[in-house]
Amino acid sequence: MAEAAGADGAAAAAGPAGTTGAAATTTAGRGGATEGAGAAGEARTGQRSAAARRHWRAGFQRGVIEIRHLLRNPKEMTGNLLNIVVALTLASYLSGDVPGTHVPMAHLTLSGFAAYLLFQIGLVSLPQILVTEREEGALLRLRATPGGIPAYLVAKSVLVVTLALATLVLLLGTAALLVDGPLPHSAGGWLTLLWVSALGLLAVVPLGAAIGAVLPNPREALALIMLPVMALLITSGAMFPLSSLPGVVQKIASVFPLKWMAQGLRSALLPDAARAAEPAGSWELPTVALVLTAWAVLGFLLAVPLLRRAARRESGSRLAQRHRRSTGDARTV
């Protein structure tokens, strides 16, 4: 009986110990599974980061190639050069000062025209490029390319930003030499010119890509875009003081980026005395940054899904049908 009691006691002692060991084994297994899941998540995150870097690198490389093609084909730059000639001609005929200031009206017009050129390149030129390349089958090829849409958008952004900044430099430099045009008077002015131009392009380039993704064809693209763009040019204070427009027009214009791009460039190029012609009596640079940032975020949120949708809708049969239609129209003409 003593031996049986000892055996029972040993079994009772072993029972909890065995249970504890099993629980420890289970806990260790769960810990290993959690660590494995965490490692897998980190691996997936690393893969996505590496893929994003590859897409950005491919986009920049494609953008550089497209810039080289543009430089080898000067005819594509004729429109931008013509806009510069128009701005210089207009400034040479303007006289008088901005109301309430001693700032020449020609300087205000040139500052606004500089903003308009940045706006026009991002919101008019880019959609035309996208629609034309879609007609040529570029979006169809992107369907089979991993990360093709983000890389394509990066490449177009590189192309348009380079073209816009080169146009801005050419306009301001030529205006300063030929018609005594405005230039920043301090390091702060140059810094403001740089960040307003960069942020303004970020605000309009993705928006232009989104518009280009939904336009029907190259023939209708220019007609559908230019009318609202010209309306914004007139109502955004780019060509004359915004304070001379009705209050309702000023409120509508303040929703769109051109008004704030023009105001930011005026703050960089004109003296502080020109603030008297602004509706608020100041440059409102924090508001300029806030509005342009909001448009940049909205543009990026719209551009990528709309371009992907346009690419998904592309097919060989649709492309062939468009080619047959365009060929038939050309023969009819």
C-alpha cells in the first residue's frame, strides 16, 4: 500500500508537470508562428518598398529619355516659345502702374503669365500627350508591365516639370533682358519662386494626368480643356489685379490652383508694395501652400486609378477600331 501511495503521489506530481510542459510547448509554438507571421509581413513590406523604388527609378529613366527626344524635336516646343513671345509682346505694350501702387502693370502681367505657363503645361499639354499616346497603344502596353502605370506617371511628371521650369526660366530671363521684366530681389524671393513653382506643378501635373485619362481623343482634348483654362486665366487675377473683379468671381477663382500660383509668383517677383492690390492686402503664402498641397494630393489620388482604369479598358480590338476610324477620317478629308 505504501508503494501504491507513492506511485499515486508520483503520478499526481507528474500530472501538473506534464501539463505545464505541454502548455509551454504550445506557447512556444504560438510564439514561433507569430514571429513567422511578423517576418513574412516584414518581407512583404520590403518587397513592396523595393518594387516602389524600381518603379520610381524606371520612371525617372524614362523621363530622361523623353526629355532627350524632346530636345531632338524642336517642333514640339513651338507652342511654349509662342506663349513666351505673346507674353513679351503684351508686356511691351502695357503702360501705367498697378492701381494703388507704383508697380508697373507689365510686371504684374508677366508674373501672372509665368504662373499661367506652368498651369497650361501641366493641365493642357500633359493631357494631350496622354491622349495621343493612348491612341498609339501606350496604355495597352502598360497593362502587361508590372508597375507600369506608376512608372509612366513619374516619367511624364519628370518631362512636364523639366519643360515647365525651362519655360519659366526662359520667360523671366528674356523679359528681364528685353522689357525690364521682374526678378526676385532677395534670397527669400528666389526661394519663394522655387517652392511655389514646384508645388504648383505638383498641384496640376497629376490633375492633368487624371484629365488625360478620361478625355475621348486628341481632336477633342484641346477643345474640351482650353475653354475652362482660358476662363480661369481671366478670372484668377493672372493678367490684371484680382481685386478689380466682382466678389463672387474672386471666391470661385480662389478654389482653383491658378489663382494661388499667380499670387505666390507675384510675392516672389514683385516688391512688397504690390500687396496693396491683393484682395486680402497680403500675399497669404501659408494659404498658397495649403491650397496647392490639397490640389496635389487630390490629383495623385485621382491620377493613378483613372490611368489604371483607362489601361484596363484598352484592348487590341479597341485600338484597331480607333486606327480604322482615324484612317477613314483622314481619307474623307
